Amino acid sequence: FALCSYLTQARDLNLDVLRIEGYRKFCNKMWNATRFCLQQLGPLYQPPSACLMTSPDSPELALSLTDKWILHRARVAIEDVHVAFKEYSFQQCTAAVYNFWLYDLCDVYLEATKRIFNQGGSAEQEAARHTLYTCLDIGCVLFTLHAFISGLLWVQL
């Protein structure tokens, strides 16, 4: 993943060991975030029958504004990765994946769902579970540049 982030159109490569270590820590954060999500989903969790990406305003799901926001950010990340792959811009691809996982999912959404899982109602928790599952599924597919970790996480889902 770190080496893909260095792939640009330039001829020189200035390899920074601290940047590689930062991506190692990012992979660890991703692993721990997935473990947290799997704890919240529980062993008996069943994914929703309707796709949250195509029908976020479905009345039976009752998604909160935070749920809709993270689904929008996931949609933006998918579009960014798609464009980056089409242009063979692996640096932009890694940046889109990194930004979605770290800044959108971990820093904002997971912190917001902690309150829901501790104090929210059952409908609110169920909507958050469905959204967590959808985001993890999308995040693991987007993270194909690091196939070993994303494969292990996706199998656990």
C-alpha cells in the first residue's frame, strides 16, 4: 500500500521510511476498527436485504443523518477510486482509500456510533449496524491494494 502511494508520473522515487511506518499504523487502525465493528454487529447479524447505497432513504431502515453522511462519503470514495484506476493514478487511489478509512469512517463515523451503541434505541442501533456493515464491505473492496489485510477482514464479515 505504501509503495502504491509513491507511484506518480515522476521518474524519481524518494522513499521515506516514516511514511511507510505511518501506513503500517494505518493498517493496524483499520484492523482495530474492523474488530470494533464486528463486536457491534455480533455473531447473529444478518445484512439488510435492501442495498443501503442505492436506497438510503428507505423508510424501513430509518437511517440517521450521520448514517446518510457516511454512505455519501463511501460513494465519493468509490467514485474517486474508480477514476484513479481508470487514469492509472495509484497515488490518488491510495489517498482516496486512506481518507475514507481514516478520516471519514474511523475518525467521524465510528466515534459517532459509539454513543448510539451505548445509549441509542434499538431502531437507531439497527440502522447503525446496517451502515457499519455496508461501510466495512465497501472499505474492504476499496482496499484491494493491500489484498492480504482486506481479504482477511472481508472473510470475517
